[in-house]
Amino acid sequence: MDQSMSTYTNQSSPSLIPEKRLLTATNPLATTTNPLTTTTTNPFTGAVNSTMTPLQPQLPIQQHQQYQQQPLVGPMSNPASQQLLGLVQNPMHQHQQQLMGPKGNPMLNSMINPMHAPRHHEMTGPMHINPMMQQLDRGERNSIFSASDDNVIMKQVLDTHLPDGTEVDVKPLVQIVEEILRHATINAGITHADASTSLVAHTDASKLESKSHQTNAVVILNILSHVIDRLACEMSFKCLTGGDGHSIALSLFHTVGNFHWDAKLALILAAFALNFGEFWLLAQIYSSNQLAKSMAILRQVPMIMEHSAPLKPRFDALNKLIHSVIELTQCIIQFKELPSMYVSSEVPAMARALNTVPKAVYWNVRGLIACAAMITSLTSMGHEYGISSTEMQSWELSSLLLKINHLLDFLKKQLEECHRVIGEKKELDFRHSFNQLFDMVHIDNMKILRILLNPKDDPLPLFDGTTKQRVNLEVLRKRNVLLLISGLDMSRDELSILEQIYSESRVQGSRLDALYDVVWVPIVDPYVEYTDAMHVQFEDMKNSMPWYSVNHPSNIDRAVKRSIGDRWHFRNKPILVVLDPQGRELSPNALHMMWIWGSTAFPFTTAKEEALWRDETWRLELLVSGMDPNILNWVRDDKYIFLYGGDDIEWIRKFTRTAKAMANTAGISLEMAYVGKSKKRENVRRAISTINVEKLSYCWQDTTLIWFFWTRLESMLFSKLQLKRADHHDQDPIMLQIKKLLSYDKDGSWALLCKGSNVLTSGHGSTMWQTLADFDLWKEHIPSRGFDLSFMEYHDKLHGEANNCCRFEFPYAAGRIPDNMRCPECHRVMEKHIAFLCCHDQTGLLEPY
């Protein structure tokens, strides 16, 4: 017995010795105590602070004697339990006495019950049942050790921990050990489900890494093989000659005292695998190899295998325990592999894990000792003893399994939390460095495209919409690349317009610098489960596009998604980011340019956008573009034209009839076109139906044109915002008029009057109708001032008296929201509010009809 063990236990009362406390338990190995009750220590560096729970005072002798007269409860009344705990003679004990000597031989007693043989000082007097059991509640009586016992045990274990800084790469060693244990079973392998959690790689792609680990393991074994051999001999000998589980564990910990906790566990695990693997190697080949057969006979392997059926519960429990030991070992190793720059001992989850690692290593070693003792008892005492003690040892192994699984579950939770912290910190670092990528000079666009489109190094990350084949990222090298970033719900109308522009560019792209490639980047919320329905939707969209697509949404890393939102203000609405052949950002969102000018806006750079705006004026063609040839014909004929919108049917009737009457009286040629609203599509459809039936005016029959009209108008606003032109209304009359129309749309009905291409005025529905209705009041000014000026002056007078409010709504999904906005009417800074709106409409501002 080592000195630390002897000193500590001799200072304790007999009732507090863990092995004697064992007599009070119904479950000798499972514990319900919190695994974080013992120490504050870094298991990989060796700094230790032990916090001990004060030992409870020994109960009076009268209570002790009184308790001895009480009947046994729990496992004490179970014959198998009594045999395990040493309260009754083992059936094999008498047989061993006849063969080898008196039953008072402590070594023989240890062989009969190798896991729980009493220490020398415990055998000097009669065995007594712990009187403290009367004070234990039912929950504590179901565990091997209370909190104070855990402290006693871990104090002794920590006293053996004297690391000298020796570093061992344990992963290659554990990988070889795991391979041994995976095959060292009666079925020559753990189930496939269990093997899936293995550290050992079984795929062709990882063979090179596996060979590297084997090479590293050889280097380690050249240095540490003698330690492993010593541990194997010590474990085998003490299991055979009567060491209890705790004392054997302490002895092994003394041998590896200068190593860190992960190395201690790996070395002891390798020692166990050496003996355990030898037994199963003989069991698997003795029937076909003469040398193995002779050695197997010496170890009684043939007889054990012939009677393996009754031993199956023990083998099953042993295999489960070994698998849990391996899992817990892997978990401990993973903590050491965590990057210290992202997670330190100051992180709560890491601190909790570091405090638990010594206890986890200890109980893992206890599990290995129990497995070794089971095999030793079979090879030394024969299968008869194994069969007679099947229930007892299966129960023991299962109890250890519960203990180890409890620790495993706890450490897994801490590991998951550590990975979450690491992921958040890595993501934050990536988001900080993402913007710097675009400030650097690159030879080509490959580095940026790999980060954006292929962070997982997929050899074929793209899908070619033309050939319907997966392709390498190299197809985009030194090309102008347009990243179409959207969710899976991009509308068919948007796609059809983009396809038209894309097709035009293929025809017009005769010059080298006029060629570009579009890549669809599908963004799926990382916090939403990716369902089969979403995958079908993704595949439908991907196959309908003529350009490249990222092959699967999972190829886009979460940090990339967040960085895209940070830099390019992506939320849910599609954006089109333009990158040149060197990966430089030419435009953060060229989609607005496409809606406004189509292929004329190529190459969709910010400079091109500014040039196009410089050439624009506020005219009717800017509003309707080439959407409707009828309106363009009216412009060419220099007619008066009313564009009007809203969903109030009564106002539409009143406005159109009054406008026709006014035109007839004034003798002017007037045309009217209904352009609907930006949303409330059902109301718009009803209005279109009424206009057609009652022949009130001209209107667009295809609601896609209505969607496109409002999309282009909003695109103009966002384009101006993107170019930082939102507040310069005095120098930007176009922006002023755009804001007016969008504000009118939110308030209800409105109208805009043009003379040919020139926009005369616009206003709310109430003031525009009133101006028409009051024609008799201002018609007298027409001969001197003309119709245009007379109409505008009278309307401006009514508009000023009405004092109508202006408001704008910027959906959060649109991404870029201005910090402030000036009113297009009074030019003062508008108040900013946050609104939650539900109009029970199927589509929003930019969504198709």
C-alpha cells in the first residue's frame, strides 16, 4: 500500500473508509453525487487545490451495536450482493480452501473477490456493518460513496499527481488501443452503431492520417513501452493476488504520477488492452494455430469459450463498459485539443470540465480494473467460477457503467458548451477579418470565392445550371462574378426577369470585359432545421436557374452568412454582389440597377450606377420604362396622362369619372392608367375587375407588371440610399419625387399627372380629385397661364392647406435602413418609429402578385 493511502485512511475512522462504506450501499458503484465536488485543478498542467468536506464524526458505540442487530436491507438480503460485499462465503471459497489452504489466507480471499478484497488493517478485526447507514437517506444508500467519500478518494488520487511537464501525444496510442478493443470481443467487434463514435478512421480518405497516427504511436512506444509493460504486469498481478479496485488504481496512478491526466489514462488503457487483447487473440485463433492452442489451454480459454453461453451476460456488460470507457477517454482527450486562444480555464464550462477530469480518469481506471479482474478470474479459476458469479459481476460492471456514463454525459455537455463558445469567438474573428479581405490586393478571385462559397473544401462545390453537372470552383477564376444571394423563397417573377437580363448579356457579351458569371448563394437560417421540404424547394430552384449555384446550402458556413449580413446588409430580400476578376467588390447590391436599367447597367459597378443617375431626369419613361407600349405611345403623342393607384373602389370611380368630365370641358386629350398598390394584391385584383367591367380607365391586366412597377420604384429609393443620396433632396429632385410616390402609396389613393414625358405634379387622392372637381374655380386662368400651370398652382394650394403627413416603411428584411429621412413635403427630418404590422396579406412590399 502506498504511503499516501495508508496515512489518509489510518487517520479516518473505520466507518469512513470507502471500502467499508461499501457495505451500506444497494448499488456499490453508481453515484448520484455531483461530479464537481472535489477539486479545482488543471488536469493537463497539474495545479491542484483540494476542497475537502469535513469528515462526519463516528457514531457512538451504542448506536453501532444497535445497528448490528437490525436486519439487512437492500443488497444485504441478496445472496449475490452479499457474496460481492463479502458478507457470506463465496461458493468457490470452500473449493479453493480445499485445494490451496485455509480460508483465512488473505491472498486467497482476494482471489475469490478480487475487486473488493479488504486491506490489511481491515482484516485484523471482525467485519462490522457501518452504523452510519441509519443516517443515510434512501438516495444516498443507492450510491457507493457520498460527497465526503468522493473527497476522500480524490484526495488520495490527487496526492499521486506530480506532473513533471512530460507531454505525450496520446491520440495515436488511444487509436491503436481502440482498434484492439474494437476487435477483442466474443463477436470480434463492437456493433456498427458503436463503432461510429470511434476515434479510428475507417474511410479511404483517412488512410493517410491513420498511417501518420501509427507512425506517431511507434515513436511514443519506443519511449513509453516499458511503462505500459509495467502497468500491464502490475494490473494483472494485483488483480490475481487480491488487490481491491481502489488500491490497485492508486498503485497504477503512482506509476504514472509524473504524467498529465490524459496521458495517465492512455497509458493505463494501453496496459489493459495488452492483456485483454492477448486473451481475445487466443480465443479467436486457437482453433487454427497450434502455438495459440497450447497457450490457450494454459489460460483455460477453450473451456471458457465452450461455456460462453452462460457467461454472455458478463461479456455483454463487459463490452458495454469498455465502450463507455473508450467514449469517456475520447471526451477527455478532446478537452486537451481545444484551442486555448478561444477557450481557457476562465470559461465556466471549461472550468467545470477541468475539475471533473481527475474523477473521470479515476473511474475509467476503476472500470478497466473491473474488466481485467473479470478476465483474470476466468483464466485463473475456470469457467465454473465465472458461471457461478455471473449475476454478481454483471451487476458490478453495470454499476460501474452507470457511474462512467454519468460522468460522460456531464463532460459531453461541457464539451458542447466549449465548442459553442469557440464557434462564437471564431465567428466573431472571422466577421472582423471578412471586411479586411476586400481591402487587400489579390492576384485573382479564388481566395475570396473559396471563403464565400467553399469553406469546407468540397472538390465540386458548384452546380452548373446549363450542363446540370457539378463543377470545380476554378470555372470562376479571373471572371466577373455576380453573387445572387437569397433565401429559398425567391419569387419566380424575380427569377424570370433576371434570366432575361442574363440571356441578353450572353448575346451582347462579345468583349472580354463584358462577360460575367452569376452564382446563386442560397442562405438558410442556421437556427432552423433543414427539412426535406426545404431541400425539394432548393433543388427546384437550383435546376430552374441557367447559371451556377452552390451545390448545397450547408456549404455556406454560418460565419459566412453572418458576415454577408454585416457587410452587404442581407436579411431575406435577394441582393446581387458584384466581384471583379481580382475579387474586388464593385457593387454591394446591383439588383436595384438591374430592375431600373436592365442589362444597360453592366458591369453593375457603383461608378456605372452613379453615371446612369447623372443622365436621368424625373420623367414618365423612368417610371414605366419599357413595361407598357401603350403608355409609351401616349408619351410620343404628347397626351395628358394620369397614373393613379390605391385600392379604394369608390375613390377610383369618383376620380376617373371627374377626370373624364374635366378633360371634355377643358378640351384636352387625357389618358389614365391604373398601377395598383405595392401590396394588398387581392384588393388590387378586385379594383382591376371593377375598372374593366365599368370601363373606368386603362389598367394593366398582368399583375406582374404592377409588381415590377413598385419593385422598380423601391429599387430607385434603395439605389439612392446605397449611393448616400437619401438626404440631399435639394440637389436631387428625383429622390424627392420617389419619396413622395412611395409615401402616397402608404396613405391610400394618389395620382400623378404628366404631359407627354414631363411629370407635372403628384399628390394624395383627396387633393387631386378636389382639383379636378373644382375645375370651374381655376379654369379662368387657363387662357393666360395655360392648363399645366393652372392645374399645378391650384393643386399646390389645396395640398398646402391639407397638411397631409408623409411616412415611409422600410422592411427589416430589406437590409439597408437609413439613419434618418427628410420629409419630401416640408423637408424637415422625420421622426423614426418601429412598427409591427400585420395586414393579413399574402405578399409584402416587394413580393410578386
